[in-house]
Amino acid sequence: MISLQAFIDGEYVSHKQNKTIQVMNPATNEVIGVVPSLDKADVDHAVSSAVTAFSKWKKTPAIERAKLVKQLLRLMQDDSSLNAIGKMITLEMGKSYSSAKSEVFYAADLGEYQTEWARRIEGDVVESDNPNEKILSIREPLGAIGIIVPWNFPIYVLIRKMVPALIAGNTVVIKPSIKSPLSALELAKLIAETDIPKGVINIVTGEDNIVGEALTSSEKISMITFTGSTAVGKRIMEKCAQNMIKVSLELGGKAPAVVMEDADIDLAVQAIAGGRLANSGQVCNNTERLYVQKSIKEAFINRLVEEFSKTEFGDGLENPEIGMTCLVTPNDAKRVHDMVKEAVSEGAAVLCGGELIAEGSSFYPPTILDNCTQDMKIVREEIFGPVLPIVEFETLEEVIKYVNDSDYGLTSNVYSNNYRYIMELISNIECGEVYVNRQQGEAYQGYHSGWKKSGIGGDDGKHGFYEFTQVKTVYMKY
């Protein structure tokens, strides 16, 4: 049994009455560990520690902050750390061991990129209307920042948000998901080995309605950055509004993929299968709905079914290189299957998969649904599982209308070799990201942001870094 503690003000912390939360392995439905179930007082302690540490951390030169953060990133890329944290990820959320270790490695690699912003924090000098005066805009840190991390990429998203926050001069209080807290607390062991001052990084665990509530309601928090569902994002926004706390919300998606009649079918099949089945379909920018032009639909679907059907899935620890693993809980597998059944009742046809592996199991097979229509729930609502509904279209105008007929606007994919089709699509698609002739997967230097109900603000690149700053304007009379 794994037992880990929270990390506050440089110390390992448990609940005063030893209240804990059990962590399950979704592949086996076994309890694998316990973490502290903290209360509001513990969160307040973490926030106060971050606020106290901020007064000194913000005055530390950015390049010195970067050197301290790099100590942690280099520890993460040590083989023993990759193995230890990777194993925790696999145990707590079911990702294959190989993928889990890759997540840790690339999280650290992303962090290395983000530390380069230490010498790139820029303001402006603007001409004044008055004589003997300059107008200066200066970027400064915000303060203590709350980071709420999802379960599907428990280390990558943590680093993605934490490192730029720290480099900008902020301190952080991190709340991992109650489904996947072990990897974050394993990371805390590495943080303790660095020279990062106490209170700069704090990690709290506990129930969402207690720890999450305390963090988003705190008057001492300057910003909340969150990745997760749109429903939870709305609640966080409501809480933060009470104290006018800044929010950056990367929320749900319903990513469309458009396959035009001139597309490279082999390329599109490989990319769409990878883009739908990655992390068992549990990624906010996974392909969630597929639009195929009528003239090539039959040939395309035959190839796609073949690709889905040959995908092996199983326990990610027993088979570290397995192509697909399980969903995060048995309830999620049941939820996905209920959506499939509803779609079938409305006229969808199951081309592969579509059956629960077993009652109470977290595994669900790669599934393709044909004969879907735009008004079906499975086409309109986020599935977050390895199921792909297909909608047929005839004209470019028709598919643009279908793509934009959604509450979400995170990512999208276009497959075509006709530059006119491509330009029309990328010019008219209402999404924060468009991938052309490739599987989705954002670059460190890009900007990962959602439109519509897919979010406010974003991560990565220059724009993501500046989310963690605020601008002070100085009118300098001389």
C-alpha cells in the first residue's frame, strides 16, 4: 500500500485526524494507496505559506528562479525519477508505463523550454502626449496562484502551469485530482531535494468540495489556472468571481476532424486513429467527431475500422507498450457505453467495438459508429473515451456549418491536399487550434487555448507565459 503526504511550506503534511482518500488502480479496481484528505485549515496554511514566500521570491532575479527550477527538472529526467513517477501515473490512472514515463520526460522538457522565458519578460516604452514624460508598461507577477490539475495528464499539466508561474515570479498551491494524486506527491519528494525556498511550491490533496472550494474561495489567491471539464470550469469561475480572482481555464472539447475527398487516406486514417485512441480517448483535444465527404466515405471507413480493430488494449503495467489501456474508472466505461447505446437507439450503426468488456470493468474497446447525425448527443457532447461517431457530408459549406455547430472550440483537424479547401476551412473553423494533415499535439512554443465553452486563457508559448503576469503602467515625468 502506497502512503504519501501533502507538501506545505517545505514539510510533509497529513490530516490532523489522519483522514485519508483511497486511490484506485482502474485496471484492477484495487486500492493501491492513500493520501491525506485535507481540510480548509490545511489549504489556508498552504496559501499563507505561498503568500509569505512570494514577497521574497518575486524579488529574486528571474534567471536565478530559472536556475532553481531547473534543479527540479533535471531530477525529473533521471532514470530513477522517470520510473518512480511513471509507475505512479500508470497505477493511479491506467496509462501504459511507457506512455507514463514519456509524460514525465516531456513534462520536464517542456519545463526547460519555459525556463527560457526568464530572460524574455518584456514591457514597453510608449511616447507620452506630455513633454518630458515617458509611459512605461512593466510586467510583474500576480502573487500566490492556485493550480488545479486533471487526472489524465497529472504531471505534464502540473509542470505546464507551475513552471511559467514560478519563472514569472509567482508562488503556487497545487491541487492534483483525487483520482491521480500519487504522482504529484512523488514529485514533491524531488522538490524537497532542490534549493527552491520553502512555501514557493505547495501541494494539497483532498476532496474537491473541501480543498477545491477552499482554494478557489481564498481571498489571498491571485489567480486560479485549471484544466478540466467545462462544468467544473464554470463553478470555479463563479467562486473566483466573488473575490475578482483571475482565471485561466482550459476546458472540454469536441474536436472535429474533416476528411475531404482529395485527402491522403492512409495518412488520415493513421492520424485519426491516433488522435482518437490516444490515452484511451481521454484527452480534451482528442478527435471526438469525424466528418467524411460522401464520395470517399466507404473506402475511408473500411480502412479506419481495420485500424481500430487491430488496436490492442490491456493493463498498462503488465504490458508497458500496449496500444491502449483502460478508462479512469468503471463508471466512466459505463458512461461511455450508455452514450453508445443511446446513439444506436437513435439509428447509429456499430462498425467495431461497442460492448462493455465486463460489468465493473474500466476497459472499453475502440469503437466506431456510422450513420450518425449532427443532432445526436454522441456528436454534440464530449465522450472522453475511445468512441468515434461519423457524420457524412457532401459540400464544403455543409461541413463548415457542422463543425461550428458546437458549444466547444478547442482543437480541430483538416485532411486535404487542396489548398483552397484548406484555406477555407482554417479561415472559418471556430476553434483555438487547427491541425492540417496531422494528428493533434501542440508544440511548446505554440498557444493552447480554447474558444467558446472550451475555455478562457490558455497555456504554452509567449501568450501562455504572460497569463501569469500583470501589467503595471508608469507615467515617468522628468
